[in-house]
Amino acid sequence: MPRTIIRGGIIVTASASYRADVLIDGEQILGTVKDATLIPGDRVIDASDCYVLPGIIDVHTHIKLDTGIYQTVDNWEIGTTTAAWGGVTTVIDFANQLPGMGFEEAIRKRQAEAASAVIDYGLHCFVTSLPYGQESELQKLLEMGVMSYKLFTTYRPNYYLEDSTILRVMQGAARYGGLVMVHCENDSMVTEATQALVAQGKTGLAYHGRARPVLAEEEAVNRILYLAEATGCKVYIVHCSSARSVEQVRRAVQRGVQAYCETCPQYLLLDESEYLGDRPEYFILQPPLRAREQNDALWKQVSMGTIDVISTDHCDYSLAQKRQSGDFTRTPGGLPGLETLLPLMYTHSVDKARLPLTGLVKLLCANPARIFGLDDRKGDIRAGLDADLVIYDPKPRTHLKADHLHNIAGYSPYEGRRLRGAVRTVLCRGELVIENRQFVGKAGYGKFVAGHA
């Protein structure tokens, strides 16, 4: 099989940046070398004046999501094609344990749905039921390559778990291995705030943020970290919208808790004033957007290295679905973001000097791979790893337009935002998916990637 050589670019990993060529043999990286000597048959990809990054790993996506109430209008081919256009070469999505369904059935069902994936994928498992005495079922997930379990402290009756069940899942995770992911919002606070607004007839989209106060998130984070400390399990707090939530994770880590946290572009770039604008439907998500001061505080924590991962929480609900009711209690929550993750974060972190590019690679590639057990295959540019690579051209200056994107939502919450740079070429396991800003990928090429605990 002929080699592939990526020539002339600046390689950027979480630890270093340097000018060199990347040598690829089949699906794997052979290594890096300055001025590689070509041999007959080599395929050469020009990366001159560009950065060569590890493929982005988005660990929090919802492709073809079915909550039991709402369903996104995409599928796995659309979702992973959208990801590839943004330089994402691996997504970690969710298998939903529906009522009466065991873990293995949930995973197999999701893998069948993902058969058309264009890039690689891993899975977390929504745990919505774990009968007493069946904690060993978590071990079956690990044996299937699913090393993370998603729990919710809100969303009755679909996903909500009592603290007693959360405690048992954590005890099982501490015993068998794996990582407990938690959506943290105090359900009773959210329920009371929502009911009070409904009683006043305040159900317009402008009231969405008031229904889910920031204290509800912060209290739940505190409680989950305490339970994680008591059980000794590893815990990952998803989509932190509050700087205090992140600070609580930092303090827990100082006490010896194995705790991680993520935030998302929406909590860094958008704020609650959007709900008072003329397109509030663009911004309905849970947790909601917060006060503008939170943006600045979260950026400071990103710069300090307190936040471990930036993910998207991508949901491809259509604009028609978002506009159907005009009632925040009956509007699906979630924003599209897979394709815009890398260019937005490059623009607002590297280009604005909040982070070096090595720091951004740490948040988008190295840390996701390490935390979710993929670092033996992905997240870096070194010999033996999958040849998941992105050539990013820093020169283009554009503005984000929803009609230029490849998801099917029909809108972007970042419409009109300035962008610096663009994805030029993407390889997943050595195969071109995006070539010189043209899609050349194939449905069904993506594979399930097992995580290790």
C-alpha cells in the first residue's frame, strides 16, 4: 500500500508545534520527519502555510437524537458529514436506555443506527434505570467498549435519577471502572421556577433562562462532586455554563477527587440577552445561556487550564421544530455546533490570544482522548496512532453563514460571526474525508471505537 505524506505544514500537538512532514501507512501514522524523502507511489498532500492538527474529538454530540418527546431530523450520515467539514474525526455520542431496555440492547441498537457514519464514533450510555443489585451490569458496558455512563439530575420522567440510584451507579463505576458523566441541574428548583412562570402566563421563549436558574446547576454540581468523593469514582461534569460550577470541580480535584469538566462554545460566546432578541428560538438549550459576566469568567478558566474539554452538545433540531410552539416548555432544547467548533474556538481563543494553539489542541483532542480512553488510538500525532488529521488554513477571513453549513437545522446560533481560518483537508484513519474543501468521504467508513477504562 502506498504511503501518504503530508508535507510543508506546522504540526501542532498538545505539547509542541514544529515544522515537519507526517508519514502515514494505511490507517496509521508512521511518524514525523523533516523533509521526508519521497519514494515512487507516495501520495503527497500539501499543507504549506497551514497547521496540521490531530483530528478533533467531540465527546458530547446528539446525532439522530430521540428523547421520547422530540426527535432531531438528521441521521448518522448527515451528522458525521457535518462533523468532518469542521475537522472532527471522532464523535462520542449516546446510546439511550429506553424503558425496559438493557444496556447491551441500547448499545447494539445505537451501533446499528450509526452504520452510515462517515467518521469514527464512540458511545456513552444514558443510564435511566439500574435496579438494585444489578450494578454489575455496568461491567458489561466496559466489555463492549463503552466506558462512560451519562446520568441526569433533572428531566422527569424520562431521564431523571434519584440520588440513591446515582450513588449506586457511582459505586459500580468505582468498582468496575469507567467514568460517570452527569447533567447537573437541581430538578425541584427547575420544576418550581417553571411552574411559577407558567402560572403567570409567562411561557414565551424570552422566559426560558429564568426557568432554569444558575443556582440549580451549581447546587447539583456540588452534590454530584460530594457523592463522587464519597464513592471514589471518576466523574465528568458536562456543559458547565457557570464559572462557579467549574470552580467547584477545581476544588474537588485539589481534594483528590477524580473530576473533570467541560464547557461549550455557546457558554463562551453567547449570553442571556439573546432571549430578548428577535430570534430567541435559536438559543433554546439546557442549561440556558447565562449572564454576560459568565462568558468572561469561563474564558478566564479556559485560559488557566481549569476546564478540561470544550465540546458542542450538538443537536440538529430544525428551525421549524424550534418555531413550532413559541412556548419554552414545548420547544426542543439543543443547538447545532459540530461544524463550527474548531473555527469558532480557533478564532476566539488562538486568534484573540486567550490560548496558544497547543492549548486548544489539548482541549479539543488530547484531553478528550485521554479522559475517554481513546488515547491509545487518537488525540495526538505520533507513530502508531490512527492517522486522524486536520489541515487548518489560518489565512481565510470569513463570516459564518448558516446556508454554508452542512447540517440541516437551517440556522446557526453564531450567524454572522467573524471567523479566522478554515478547515482545508481532513483524514480519518488515513482516508481523505475532506480534500481541499471538497467532501470525498463515504457513508459507512466510520467505525465504532472502543474506549478503555
